[in-house]
Amino acid sequence: MNTLTLKAPYLVFLGDANDLLMAKVAKGIAHWRPEKCVAQLRLPGAKADLGLPDFTIQQAVDAGAKTFVIGLAPIGGTLLTEWIGLLTQAMEAGLDIASGLHMRLCDIPELVAVAERTGQTLFDVRVPKGDMVCGTGLPRKGKRLLSVGTDCCVGKMFATLAIHKEMAQRGLNVSFRATGQTGILIEGNGVPIDAVVSDFIAGMVEVLAPENSNDHWDIIEGQGSLFHPAYAGVSLGLLHGAQADVLIVCHEAGREQMDSMEGYSVPDLARVIETNLSMGALTNPTISLGGIALNTMNLSETDALQEIARLEAQFGVPVVDPVRTGVSSIVDKLETL
Amino acid sequence: MNTLTLKAPYLVFLGDANDLLMAKVAKGIAHWRPEKCVAQLRLPGAKADLGLPDFTIQQAVDAGAKTFVIGLAPIGGTLLTEWIGLLTQAMEAGLDIASGLHMRLCDIPELVAVAERTGQTLFDVRVPKGDMVCGTGLPRKGKRLLSVGTDCCVGKMFATLAIHKEMAQRGLNVSFRATGQTGILIEGNGVPIDAVVSDFIAGMVEVLAPENSNDHWDIIEGQGSLFHPAYAGVSLGLLHGAQADVLIVCHEAGREQMDSMEGYSVPDLARVIETNLSMGALTNPTISLGGIALNTMNLSETDALQEIARLEAQFGVPVVDPVRTGVSSIVDKLETL
């Protein structure tokens, strides 16, 4: 792929995080790719715990670690100057550094100098890699699934990671295609689609999920929403570039206001489904709805199961909460396609 | 505005262009902003002619010129090394340099050195300027018109420049808001929206066309098409960021295949109108269709007028060919809003 790939396994850095909310990236990596995590490294006072062994840099290198991953939440996360010594030490011990923080590793001259001296790589997952290309819209072989949403932060990444995991466990021929910082750190490669210049959104999704064998599935992480006043352009380019055969629509039960968007209501689920199918048909006329992933974290078990049953009756597709029910009914349906 | 502004008036450089197709940018500037053009500068052998006086750099400076504008077509246009001496001379004589070519002025070390030495500005209109911001979707005062299209290259820039000119001639309170390289060179400022990182498309259109007085119109140049497999994301971000009160839908009569997009038919005009209104209503629920700009260059006069009449009957709005009929019927309608 036209992107860099992180070398596994990882030493996961938690800083002095108090809890796993602050170390969201670390939590995601440890949850979805435990086989890639050698150990965690925590500063004195850290209370967050991934349940991995606490190793020093040298212990991690001795255990085979290749990349030091900064596991802190990207939003608002800054790179503290007190970490620079630690990152230097990691590179000197032979580790690459990967980060999804807003502040870029490659903008810190001390780190760039150490990387040049040691030959290690600084991997800013917010910075798109490789040549940028425009979309062609040409049909390509292989099957593709894309998650789309009623809003941001409704579980699009989680749903696609869960579907990918279930398909891999069933021995299907499947790849996860990451489009956001956390997804890229979890998978080890991908395209940070919201950081790509707008002319190239669809083209870079074509590169991310290229032609493949007829039985192969690309499970593509969605971003934003066609109904999001700030980010809908990203979502539409992603939808067109994906040429998705199957959409999974993600929604949070009970959310009424859009995330951080004053005055914007969460759009009606039926309209979101219809609009995504109608716009997506431009590049794949056989696009269809494969299921609904409903985030029911704010509902009781009874209410959640009732709501799931109600939506299944309304839309005639499998409805799951990836956390509460798993995604097997969706994968059952995919296996028939 | 959060963007650089070219200093007027201009010395327009035509290189050795054989015709005005090769010097599309120069032609646009001379046509739409003749008051900003002091003179043209042509290399030996050039056959293209804007009808402006042929001045040397010094004559142009003496006549008040402030910016040397490279007027060659951006697509495929490269900056020839033989021009570097001329550009150096222009900066030494006190001119800024502006270019919409793919090859950036600021990537040419010799030019950067001269700019630093002389204190002149290198203005690459493909490079977004200022802080990038995300969209808020918050309602803002003032009236806004956006051109949208069935495809690329159907006359969106021309239609908005023509409407802006007609409104200005009628003494209305109006601004042209450029979103593409040629438009920016014509207007002297703007945001090259397809070069903006995709997270910021809508936000940068909010910056380009900010809140204004209730009687003020922003006439915003559109890009791409919601039905373009490579660029629809740009078009949707532009539509949401514009919060347009009025859309002008642009179409080329008789075009059946999309420009440079193998296998893609030009979408049905009715569907393009309906989809743009429906998607645009997210950020401006009162959005309406203000008219249709039909490029009839491939039709005879009789056929063109017949087609215009047919579309007026079908859609119930003014239909114009900005070149053949002018845009006064659209502006008449805008004056009632």
C-alpha cells in the first residue's frame, strides 16, 4: 500500500494517564491487537493499566519490540517536553516512534535529529504518506464494507474492527482499512483521510482499499456523517472512494443533539440510510444496507434489546450493538453475499 | 479575510502562448477585471494577445503595476526555468509574483532567495493561506449565492463572475468569493478549496464568506459536482460551508459523458437540483433554486433559445446562458429576495 506501516510488536506508552479514557489509543490497541503488544511503559503516578507487563525500554527491546507507540488520546493531547528524553532513549535502543497527537514528532527538531542519527522512523499518523492521487471511479474487484454514521463518535471504528475480527475468526479473507488516527495505530497502517487534501479524498480511499480477489473483503472504517455540517465532505469522498458493496449504518440510541454542533439534531436514521445508499450508488450501483450497529450504552439491557428488535422490524436487516450483542448476525449476512 | 490579497494593478505575463486557451488565466483577468490590468508582457513568438499594451517590466512599474501575474493555464502548466531571470528582474523592480501553476514559486530556491532579498511576495494561489478552521454550521447574516454543477468545467466560475458583475453594475452590495486558482487570480483573493485539508472544507468556506450585513450578497464560485466520483466531497463541504440562500445550477447542454471520467454519465438535471437543495438544507433550511446557467456553446442560436425555454417551463426559474443571453433575469429574481 501507498502508506507507511508501523513495525510490530509495540511498547505502548501510557504517560502518567489516570485512566484509560486518557489513554484511548492504548486501550484500542491492547483490545484489538493484543498480539502486537509486548508491554506497557508508564510514568510514575500513572493509574491507567492495560494489564500488560510493565517493561523498561531495554526490556521491551529484548522482548522483540520494534515501535514505541504513544497511546494517549489524540484530542487535545500534546507532546510533553519531559518525554523527549524518553523518546530519545527509545530510538537509541532501536525503536521507531509512533504518535497520533496533534503536535507532530517531525516538528520537534531534537527528535528529528535523533531519528537521523539512529536511523529510526518518526511515524506521525496524522500526516498522510505517499503520493496523493485523484479518484478514478473505475470499478474494481473484491468486496468492500464501509461504516457510515448519523454523527461523529457513534462507534463506526468499533463496529468495523468488530466485524473484521469476527470475519477473521471465521477464516474469511478480510482486511481492516483504517481511516483515522486511532484506527491507523491499531492496524499499523492506513490513510488519515481527514488530513488528506480535499481533492484527493476519494482517490486515497481507492488506494487504501484497492482491487482485490473476488472473495476478499475490505472492512473500511468510516468517518463523520453526510449530515455533519463540518465534516460531510470527508464522509462523501470516503463513500465514493470506497465503492462499498455493503454499508453498516452506525447510530447511538438516544442521542438527540449532534456531537459538539450547537443547533444540529441527530438526523433521522431512515433518512441517513436512504441518503447514503442513494449517494453511494454513484460509484457502486449495487450498494446495499448490510446492517445497523446501534450503540446502546445509555440504555438498560431490556430497552436495548427492544430497540434492536424494533429497528430490525423497521429496516429488515441485522441490527447489533457490537459491545452488547456482538456482530455475528451481520457477518452471517455478509457470508451470503 | 483570513487570506492573502494580491496587490493590484497587474502586469499580465503570457509567456510564449500561441492562443488565449493556453493563457486562460490571463484571458479571465483581462475580461473580468480590466481595471486591474496595466499591460501584458509577451515573450518573442507569442501569438496570444489580450489587447493590452505590451510593456517591459520597468514600463509597467512606472505605470503603477504592483504584481506580475503568470497568466498561463494551471492545468499541466509548468514554470519554465528560462522565466526565472524575468521573475527575478520583476521582483527587483518592485513587483510581487502570482501564479496558479502546479509547480510552486515557493519551491524554487532561486525565487525564494530573491523574494527574501527584495522583500517582495511570492503568491502561489494553490496554497491555502492563514489558519485552517473547522466548520461551525452556525447561522450567519447576509445573503449568499453558490453555483453548483452537473459536472466539472460547465461554467460555474463564469456564471458567478457574470452575476457578480451585473449586481455590481446595478449598485447592489455584492462580493465575489473565489474558490479556485483562476477565480482567485481574477479576484485577487479567495480560498483554493480543493487544496484545503478535507477536515476544513466547510470551515474555510465559512471564513471566505463570513457574516455580513442583511443586504449584502456573497456570490460564491462553486467547484465540482455532488455527482462527481472524484470531487463530490469538495462540492458537499462547499455547499454546507456556504449556507447558500440561493443555488444557481450550471450545466452544459448536450454533454453526456462526465469530463475525464470514463463510464460516468452526466447526471439528470432534475436530480442534481433536488439533491443539492436537499443536502444544502442541512445548514440553510431556506435554500432555494435561483436559476439555471446553461452553457449552450455547442448549440445553434435557435436550439439554444428553445432549450432555455424548455428548462424554464420545466423548473419555473430563470434559465440563462451567461455568454449568449446574459444573467439579468437571474439578477432580477435575486433583487426580489
